Amino acid sequence: MEMDVHSKWKELIQSLSKQFDNDVDMQAIIFMIGVQEVGKLKKKFSKDQKLDVMHVAICKLLSIYGYYEFVGRDEDGWPHWLLKEKMPALTAFEQERLMKEAILEYFEQ
């Protein structure tokens, strides 16, 4: 399983880096997912909006495991999530692995 995640992650990074003609990392991918989920393509986001976009992505990714539930969109069209289950305490390595697995799952859907 570990090698499978590692090799799939490497393929995803290479594919997205080629697609965007730029090196991408996990933060860039989380931001891309957030923009996709928010559904608002803007050339410029404020610093606070960038954090909000990334928060949307993380909620979406963690909803795969039942930690968050989508509750709807506000009047500005931003998606909102409800925390359903508190995250267990994870090491940095475990957090990174969980996010990689969730991102891979997201792109497989």
C-alpha cells in the first residue's frame, strides 16, 4: 500500500506539473482543489481568500473520511462544511500521508 500511494503521488505531481508547466507541491494541489470546489475562477485572491480556498479544499478532502459534511453554499456561493468527527492526533508524517491519500482519492473520483 505504501509504495502504491508513493508511486501514485509521484505520477500525480508529474502530471499536474506538466499540465500547468510549473512545479506543483501539496499546497498548490490543495489550492487547486479549493478553487475547483469554490467554483470561482479569479485571477487574484486576497491572502485571506487564499486561506479560505485552502480551508474549503481541506474540508472537501477530509469529507472523504467522514470528518466533514457539506452543508451548502452561502449567499456569495462559497461552500460550507460541518465538522462531524474530531480528527485524531496525528504525527506530521501521518497527516501528510492522509492528505496524499485523500488528494489521490479526489482525483480518482
